[in-house]
Amino acid sequence: MSAHEDTHAHDDHGHHHKETFVTKYIFSQDHKMIAKQYLVTGTIMGVIGVLMSMMFRMQIAWPEEPNVLFEALLGKWAPDGVMDADIYLALVTIHGTIMVFFVLTAGLSGTFSNLLIPLQIGARDMASGFLNMVSYWLFFTSSIVMVISLFVEAGPAAAGWTIYPPLSALPMAQGGSGMGMTLWLVSMAIFIASSLLGSLNYIVTVINLRTKGMSMTRLPLTIWAFFITAVIGVVSFPVLLSAALLLIMDRSFGTSFFLSDIFIQGEVLHYQGGSPVLFEHLFWFLGHPEVYIVILPAMGLVSEIMASSSRKPIFGYRAMIASILAIAFLSTIVWGHHMFISGMNPFLGSVFTFTTLLIAIPSAVKAFNWITTLWKGNLQLNPAMLFSIGFVSTFITGGLTGIILGDSALDINVHDTYFVVAHFHLVMGISALYGMFAGIYHWYPKMFGRMLNKNLGYIHFWVTAVCAYGVFFPMHFIGMAGLPRRYYTNTNFPLFDDLANVNVIITIFALIGGVVQILYLYNFFISMFYGKKTTQNPWRSTTLEWTAPIKHIHGNWEGEIPHVHRWAYDYSKPGHDDDFVPQNVPLKEGEEELQH
């Protein structure tokens, strides 16, 4: 099942005309430059998101204590350095939004799908360079609108990142339900348009532009992961767009899709007939696949890095593809497990419990296959490999608590507590971030032609790994003790006095973990100019991107595109002098192609 690239349209694409600064670095249609734009924008948004989390962690640890930082950064929202209750919820809301959508969806998928899809399938560029450029600039615009929402007078959106009505649907409900909420919705609508354009481009590119010999079963697992992620995005993102548009209509045009029988200070509002639970269904129909839109690309990157850095073929290649497909299907039929306490029919709850527990099977297949790939391998413990192993660790740790939250009877006890926060931060947030860091350390030479500093990478990994568990592991216990999330202080509840010290420990780990990211940022930006120059194939990998010249050209390869003769994981293959055989090397006489 191979596709032949039509090379005549692209062969001299961009070689001969002089590119200006604007066409090369700003409105670029080259997938490699667009990948860098996504990465840098996602990094900047990530810094904002992490700063917010450090601020609200300090508030939880030392409530009602004046803080000079609050006064400097929050202004009128922190009179005399004491954080206002409204701004606390706004910080939680925007932190969640930025990290889930702008960093882990666009920053991760946008960067690596753009960088690797054409290079690993043997294509000159994306199917549509223009649409690719438009999708980035829509993402950039949505980022700007989201940041602007932080500065509106009444305050940014403050209904939690899930923006449930009626809090998000009534502009008069609180300060954060006003202009800030409107800008949040506008930003998300633009973001979804960006995601859809990007996803369609990725799908068409993988299906139509594979080089000669690149059948679907010879694709690296990275490409499978990006391809299926794009399919999930196309299926589920429009549902969130409809929810956002209907919510805008409720807020601004007097409709009542999500509102009914609302009283404010004893006065009956005219809304009737709507249902806030309808919004929950629409939101989580995207919201749960969104978890896999975030985690699948990280899984693909980790699979690639583990095979390369253990000098072994990936274990169970076809099982890995099957599990990606199973995860994609099951992820669209489990959204109701977020709604067990919304008055759901117990029978329906049992259906969602069944499908939720079912998704553990393909996830476990992947975890076992990664561990088996490492088993007896010649492990190269570089920073990319360490982050990949860290990914498997947090994915398993966080995934196990999902079994409790996926059970409708057990979920009731810990719903909306810190147990939930611990679960999804480990299984999705930290795991996806580890996948992203692993990808950056591994493909940085491909992006910038230079190597990152390995020693700084080791410090970055070990401090981050210790702090991540230091933050989220104790949260399971304070969650089981009943501590609710999103409360800006727990001092009014003597029941929780004993947990105050645990919150201080969590915050100290969070602050150390946040500060060490400065080391990573220093490494990232300094290495662009002063890092050690890379060789053609620094990791001795088999995939096609390492056959492209180090110097970026618009078209990826000079002359003919390499043809593919074997699968992507011929490491340590008997009968060869090197412990890796690139995909473009023809099979020897009598040599069999491996397919695990």
C-alpha cells in the first residue's frame, strides 16, 4: 500500500528564488520553519501557564499572607499583596486552558507533526504549505486573544477551564464572567479553526505524499500517532466549536441552550428550557478525546526515541499500531465518565464505566511494549531517553488512578477533589510534557543544526522528575482526605487543618520544579547560537529525516527523494556491520524484511 510522490511540482520548489526575511521567518510556508514557530509560541504560552500555577500554589500554601510578587503581578487583584478570591479561580482557569490547548495540543502536535510528517514519509513539504501557514497564524492570533483576556478590567475568564454554565453563560454572574469570558470563547473558536486546518493537512499529507516504498506498515510510529491524532481532532473539535458558539449566543443574544430557571438575588431571569448538562456532554465529547490528542503524539515520539536509544527494534510494532487505533475509537465513547455525579442514569454510568476500563487494555499494551523494548537493550541514557522512560513511569502511575475515577461507584467519593487533579496531571499533563521534552532533546539537531547541552539536560530531567512526583503524588492523599479543588483557601474548614503542611510541601516542590525550567529555556535558546554543531545523523537512527541535509532547504532533499526499502526499526540487525540500517538502504540478497 505505497504511494508515489509526484515530485515534478516540488523538485525546484524554493531553491532558486531569494527568500526575504518576511517570507522565510514570518509568513513561511516551509513546514520546518512553521514547526519552530509552533514550538517557540507554545514555549512562551507555557511560561505564562507555569507562572500562573506557581502563583496559585503559593496562595494555597500560605493563604492570606501578603506576598510582594502578587502585588507586583496582579495589581488591584491583590490589595496589600493578598490574592483576591476571584482572581484565584481566573488563574486556575487560564492555566488549565493554556496548558491543555496552547502548550500540549498546539505546542506538541503543531511542532512535531509539522517537523516530522514530511521528513519521515519522504515528502517535499505538507500537502498545502499555505494552509499550514494559515493554521499557525490562527493559533498565534488565538494565543494573543487569550493573553489579552488577562488584562480586561473585570478580570479574565473564571469558570474553570471546563467553563460550565451557568457561571460562564451569565455575564453578570461575577467579574470573570464578563468580557474576559467572551474573549476566552473567541480565542477558543479561532484555536479550533487552526487545529482543524492543521489536522486536515496532516491527514492528506500522510495519505497522499508518501515516497516510493513507504507503505503504511513501514511508517514510523510517530507518523501513525500524528495521523490518528489528526483524525480524532477532526472528529471531536467541531463539537467544542458548536458548544462555544451556542454559549456565545446564550451570553450575547438572549438564547437559552444551557440556561433554565435561574435566580439571581431572588429575581427570576427569563431563561428557560435549556440544560447546563447538555453543555457538559458537548464539552466532554471533545474533552476526553482531547486527552488522547495530547498524549498520542507523545506516545509516538517516545516509541521512536526508545527504539533508537535502546538500539533495538520497537517491540510489537503492529500491536502498537492496533493499540493507537483502539485508543482513538474508545476515546470517543468514554466522555460520560466526567459526569457520573451530574444525575446520570446509573445504567448509563455502568456503560461508561465499562468503556473507560476497556481503554486501559490498549494503554497497557503500549506500556508493556515500551518496557519490553528497553529489556536487554544497549541503553543510551541521553536526556531524550531519560524523559521517555520518565514518560512511561508517569503514564503508568497516573493511569492506575484512572481505574478508580473511571468506576461510577468509586468516583463519587473523590470527584472534584485533588485526587482528580493528581490523576490527570500525571497521566496527561506531566506525561505529555515529558514526551515533548524528549522530542525536543532528540530532534533539536534536526530543527536548529546544533546539539543541546547534555549536562544541563540531565539536571533538567532529574530535578523535574523529582519535583513532578513531589507535587502530584501527595495530591492523591489530600484528595482521598476530601480536600476539594479550586478553593483559594481552606482555612474556613477545621477538617482540613492537618493537610495545610502537605500543601506547603507540594508548593515548595512546584516552585523548585518551575524554577528549573529556566535552565531548560537557557539551554534551548543559547544552544541555537552556541551549541555544538550536529553531524548528519547524531543518534544513528534509521528514519528518513536523518538522510536530509543538515542545512534546511525548502524541499527537504536536494535531487531525488530517497526511496524506502524496509520498515523503520532495523536496529542491531544480524548480517549488517552497523547497529542500524536506514530505511533507504536496499535489502541485501536473501535478507528478509522484519515486521514485528
